[in-house]
Amino acid sequence: MTDTLQKLAAIIEERKSAAPDSSYVAQLHHKGLEKILAKVAEEAEETMEAAREAELNGDLDHVIYETADLWFTRWSCWQSLKPDPTPSWQNLKDDSASAVWTKKHHVNRVKPS
């Protein structure tokens, strides 16, 4: 999974400074952070709606599609602020960060024996 995210980060980094008419990433970044944040919110709403639909009909395809869009815009947001995504990945890998996250979100973790 990290390899896929690294490739995504590289694509966003490569395209974000290009001419706005050259790619969607370039268009989004030329419009600035507020536009990127609006897209993140839009994609989050679409992901939630797709999940609600999937709960009713059992079809996950739309959830998968919308989740990919959400991740893409989320990484675009991150890279508009700081181009190196390593700290974000490291935070996910760090057991203490995971423990804080699970405690905050009331998730019961099973520790490996």
C-alpha cells in the first residue's frame, strides 16, 4: 500500500506546478488551498453517501470509487502544504500514534502476542 501512496504522491508533486490546463491536479492546485479543501469535503460527503447506499444494497463498487477520490484529494491537500508525505505515513506506522488514535476513537485493539 505504501508503494501505491508513494506513486500517488509523486504524480501529484509532478503535476501540481504545471500549467492549469495540463491536468486536473494542476487546475486544483492553481485554484489554491480553499478549493482543494472544498474538494476534500465534497469527496468525503460522496464517500459517506456511497457507504450508506452500500449498507442498503451490498454493492461496494461505488464506495471504493469514492474512497479513491477522497484519498486523492486528501493527498492533494497534504501536498499543497508539505510535499513530503513521509511524516504522515510515519504517523500511521508509529505504534504510539496508533494507540492515541484508537483511544481517541474508542477502538479496541488486540495486541499481538
